[in-house]
Amino acid sequence: MNKKICIVTGGAGFIGSNLVDALLSKGYKVFALDNLLTGNENNLREASKHPDFTFIKYDVINELPVLGPINYIYHLASPASVPDYQNYPEETALVNTVGTRALLKVAKAHGAKFLFTSTSEVYGDPKEHPQKETYWGNVNPNGVRACYDESKRFGEMMTMLYVRKFGVDARIARIFNTYGPKMRPDDGRVISNFVNQALKGEPITIYGDGKQTRSFCFVSDMVSGLISLMEKEQTKGEVVNLGNPEEYTMVDLATKIKTMTESASETAHKDLPADDPTQRKPDISKAKKLLGWAPVVPVDAGLKLTIAYYKAL
Ligand code: UDP
């Protein structure tokens, strides 16, 4: 039987590289594309020993080289942490707009299934809690996060346009906060910051009053959700939240991480970044019903694995 052939854009990134490993272990042939702007080839060290793996350093806003038959295109390429996309606002805006269109054209030409990774950021600072896929969001269209939020919204629109106009077999995952091994220690996200600060005995930086909430999904759960959304029947044109509804304030998260690392770190308060959402928690009833998927790794277990990963770096 011919092996399924997958493209993973952003394959050297945090979620992308974890997805590559999972697809290889399913027996698929995988091409990882990444321009290494915020991704890191070290994340692909294991994958690159595999005979069915190819890495191509490539910026997907350009036309793709001909790769032969393709079954699945996972489009994850984009800076995704707040400091990363604010350092690279134009690259972020382009990969989610021009890049998404370029890849949709490839999907159309090859009859490949396509998955666009959108984000909980499309809900902005949500007025509805928890957030369902039917909620249209509360986004600042020209603020400092707009390069990410608005380009992901554009990417969703373009994906649906290709479904409706050309019948492309595409779907959209809205990824909520995700953490775990291969997340860059200096990417500026809350869990990478808190764990590394706690391990070094440095002050744990809480932005604002720390009462804002987020809900954290371990990366293996995210990867299984993405694969399921790609492969399940009757997901064409569907928009699905993927995340873990376990919700924490940043103060509670800091306390938990401090305890788990047995750290003597103090906490330090810093200014709240502009347009920082006050609350976020996915409603995952659609993913449960459509995919039979729900996260299985509790936050305590996932944090333990993440702490061990950073300790070993
Ligand atoms: N945050 C914090 N300290 C940090 C980094 C982040 O208190 O060192 C807060 C940030 O203000 C936000 C939450 O943690 O309210 C999640 O931030 P992150 O950048 O991880 O993700 P996002 O804002 O995209 O959800």
C-alpha cells in the first residue's frame, strides 16, 4: 500500500515538529517546510533520522516546488507567541494570508486535504465565555496583535472561500493555548517563561494583576486533535476549537509552577501587554461530538513533562 504523503508547514516549530513525529510514527511520508524564522531545526533531530522524512527550508508565501502526490497539507507556519509575532508582524501577516492562499492552491491542484491552523485569538478579548465556534469575537483590527488575529481571520476566510468556490476538502482548527516539549524556552509565552524563571530562581513575571485566565492544552493532545480533524470523515468546511478547558488565572499558574519546581523564586509584577484578553476557555463540545476527541493529559501531568524537558535542556 502506498504511504500517505503529508506536508507540514511550520514543521520545525513547536506544534509542527510534534505533529511531524506523530505522523511519522503513523507510517506516513512527511515533508516539513519551514523558513526557520521562529522554528528550530533541532526540533526535527529525531525526525531527520527517519527514511520517510524530508526537511525543506522554505518560505511558504512563495509558490511551492513540485513534490509529487500529496494527501494532506497541514498549514501551521506562523510566528505564534505574542513577542514573536510582534517582532515579525509583516511576516506573520503574510504567511497567514498570502501563504494560506498559496497552499490552498496546492491543495486544489493535488486534490489534497487541507487543514488551516487558526487560533483562539480570533475571539480577541471575548465577551462570551467559554468560547464556542459560533462566537464572532471581539478583536482590535489595527492594534499590536492584529498582525496575528486579523491575518488568522483572513486565513479562515480564504480557507472557506476555497471550500465554497473550488470544493477543496479543507477544515479549520482554532488552537487554544498549548504547551509542552519543543516549546522554545525564550518564546515569551507564559508557561515557558514561568517554568524557566522558576528553575533558575529568577522572579516569576506576572503581567498585570494576574487575574486574567487561560486554559492550557498539552501538545500531544493538540496533535491528536489536529490529526483527527484532518482524517475524520465529514469535517470538510468545519471550524473546530481544539484546547483543554482547564482554566487558570496567571497567579494560580505561577503558584502551581513554583510548587512543582520547588522554586524559591519571588513573583514580580509587570505591565499588562496591550490588548491582552482577560479570559479564555474553549468550549470543546463540537470537537467531542464531531471527532470523538477530548484532551487526556491533565495540566499537572503535562507540566511535569514540560518541567522535565526544560531541566534536560
Ligand atoms: N503572561 C504573564 N507573564 C509572562 C508571560 C505571559 O503573566 O511572563 C500572561 C499574559 O499577559 C497573558 C497570559 O499570561 O495574559 C498568556 O500569555 P501567552 O503569551 O502565553 O499567551 P496568549 O496571550 O497568546 O494567550
